[in-house]
Amino acid sequence: MYKKLLSISLLFLTLTSCMQVAQQVNNWAEPIEGSEIYGDYFQLDDDAIKVFLPDSFVKYSAVEYQQMLDSMLTKEAYEFETRRLRYLREMEGNHYLFFDKGNGATYSINTMPFTPIYKRDAQQLLGLIRLNYEQTTAGSDLEFNKITAKYSSNAGTQIFKAVYRVDNKETQITAYSASYILSGNKKTVMINLTTPFEVDFDPYLQKMIL
């Protein structure tokens, strides 16, 4: 089961695209250290899970999201994102999408069969991700650089986190891809947050109710 989880996570990171996104950044992207964060809880309809997101995020169905992106992306980027979404919907478990139109930020979460994550697994996953990025970027206009990667285990919940900066050298567009795998309370979820800016999303993640 864990090898399958590694493969799914690896492919998910590979498929993250550089979108043409808004340049103006709203307040949630620039939190003040020690200050309270604001947002809303969203119930995942088919799972006993609540996610906490900045209140500028709106929940979309896959169809609604694709219709919106059709007017925002180039044809190539739209086709790429459509393939990515199709893959996510075909994964075992449920898939949910949220989008912040003002910031051009996408938050997606997949529920998965429960799979505990251990430190040795996180090290293996990071190595596979690094190898895959080296293979993927060869001969392309994309350049991936790791910002941070960490593993933590607290109160029965394990979290793997990897953040990459993605630069498209041809379009001069930069995006950040933060990927998380959380396991706890007999549940496992995979999250990806794609933004045009670097942000510490951990405070929002910590408010999730598994």
C-alpha cells in the first residue's frame, strides 16, 4: 500500500502546472507572525473531515473548475491541467477542489486508504521526488527547486511536507507547489497547494479536523 502511495504522490507532484496567475496578493498570503489567522471550515461531503482555508477560497466541482480555467489558461496548460484532474478523480478515494480567484491559488485534497507514514518512508519519498524532477526537467522550460521538506509526527498524526519553486523560463512565470500527506485518526489525505507566491500554510493545515 505504501509503495502505491509513493507513486501517487510522485505523479501528483510531476503533474503540477505553472498557471498564469494573479499578481496581487491578498492578506492571507502574508500572515503576521504570532497573529490569528482567519478563514472558514469546509466539510468534505463524503468524508468525516473538515479543512480550514482562508475565506477567499471557494469550493468547485471538477466541471466548474475546468470551465473557469478554460478562460484563464493557454490551450496547452488547460489540456495539461485537465489530464491532471482526470488522474486525481480516478484515484481511490474522493477528490475535492478549492480555488482563490483573487490570488490564483488552487487547493486540492484527495482522501486515500489509511496508510501510516514513517520517517524512513518520508526520506524515500523525497529521494524519488528529487530523481523524478531531474528526469522531468531535462530538456524542458521548467526548473524545480526545493524550498523545504520535512516530516513530523505528533499526537498520532504524521505529516510529510515538500515545497518546490517552479520557474517557467520561457514565460518567466513562477509558482510554488506545496504538497502534504497527512495520516491520523485512521485516515490519510494528500493535499496540494499551488500559489504564485511563497506562503507558510502550516497554520491552516494545523486546524484541519481529521
